[in-house]
Amino acid sequence: MIPAIIAQAVVKLVAKQFKLDKILSYVEDPNDADQRIDELELDVFTLKKNVQELDKIAHEPREFIVCNNCKKKVKEKNKK
């Protein structure tokens, strides 16, 4: 009985000394970093969805013939 009481007292003293309650609170409870990560995950999901939609409606890239002298695009290449 007495060793159990002593052990509890030692645990309380060590926890108080090293502020373990604050460390546990920081680890287990949501904080600002958790909120920012959640918001970033939502943003990334939304952006991925937008990129996929844009990929669906995007046209194929166009290729042009370039003038050797002035390096300007002259006309579009014929598609085969």
C-alpha cells in the first residue's frame, strides 16, 4: 500500500517537473498546425478537382511551322 502511494507521488512530481500534462495536451488536442493542415488538404483536393476538369475540356496543343529567317510562326501544321 505504501509503495503504491509513494509511486503515485513520484509520478505526480515527475509529471509536474517536466510539464508532461502540457506536452500531452499539445500532442493529443488539436492545435493551429492541425487546422492549417486540414485546410491545406481541402485546398489541394479542390485544386486537383479543378485541374482534372480543365484537362477534360482542354484542346490538343497546336503545332506551327516556324520561319527559319525571322523565327515567327508562319502557319499551322497539317494534322495527319
